[in-house]
Amino acid sequence: MTGEVKKAVFRPEALPGQLPAFRLPQFPRAVQWNGWAVERLIELTGDEIEARLLWSEGPAAVRHPDPSGI
């Protein structure tokens, strides 16, 4: 066990969608940003940050293959 989250499974009804970000109790060092907040951060910072999709309800959304990798 490495402590790295390989695949997170989210329940839409349990996500704090009204908040800009949240943390998983199992991985408290990482901040999970909600989509609307990521879009706003990209607006503000341009190419200063990289957005990696971890989870989406959208069937066409493509999840990043290694969202925790740096």
C-alpha cells in the first residue's frame, strides 16, 4: 500500500458542489476542486495551473490517467 489514491469513486449526492474545493479524508494532502472553481482559476491564472479531471458525471468526459502524478 503506497497511500496513493489510484481511482476515487464519488457519489454525486455526497459531493459538496456548492463549495469551490474539498479534501478526501483518505488523502488529506490533496485538494479536489469542483469544475466551476477550476474554470474560474484558469480564467484568473491562465496557463499557470494544470487541471486534471478526476471524476465527472458527464459520459463524454475523459478522466486524467494519473491525476495524482506529478
